[in-house]
Amino acid sequence: MKLRKTAAIYSIVVGLAMIGAWIMLFMTGQDAELQNSLQTEPITLGLHLAAEFLTSIVLLVAGIGLFTDRSWAVKVFLLSIGFLTYSVVNAAGFYAQRGDLPFISMFAAIFTLALIFSVLALRTTRDKNASKSRHKQ
């Protein structure tokens, strides 16, 4: 149960952080490349933002589901981690191109935690299914 709550907190914190980071980037206008993309590649940027916000929303739904012990929560959590993995690898590539080591390190940590939680969630689900199977026999 403790693992489930920790995964829920991770999911919610990362989901909120993603939304907050994008809002901050747009509100401050400090990222020249982002401002340029608004002018030169609005469709590409719009679809990228849609993917980022969809990832955030699914992370939040998964986290809330895990906290409230919903039967579907682990499946949605695994889906959200898949979304997150794509976003993190994509963002790490962007910041690697810039040579921004602190951001690369942050994305590596997020990726590592996502991988750990995924493996643990899959193992827990497998163990729970095996236990149910034994009880039916």
C-alpha cells in the first residue's frame, strides 16, 4: 500500500510540475526558442503542447486513482508512465542539443523514477493476479 501512495504522489507531482513549467515558460516569455516556435511552427508547437498536457492530465488521473484505490488506477498509471517516458526522452534530447546539463540530469532522474515505479507496479500487479489465481483454485 505504501508503494501505491508513493507512486500516486510521484504521478501527481510530476503532472502538476509539467503544467506549471509550461505555464511559467509562456508567462515569462524568457525562452527565445519557444517564442520563435510560436511564430514559425505553431502547429508543431500546438501538437507538442497537446501531448504534454495530455500526459499531465493522465498522470494526475492516475495519481488520484491510486490514492483512492480505484481498480483501474494501476493500468492508467502504466499508461501515464508511457506518456511520460516519451515526453522525458523528447525533452532530454532538446536540452542535450542546447548542452543544458542540469535539465538533462533532471529528466534522467524523472525517467529513472518512472522506470522504477513501472517495474514495481507491474510486479505488484503480477503478484496480485497470481494470488487471486491461487485463491480461485
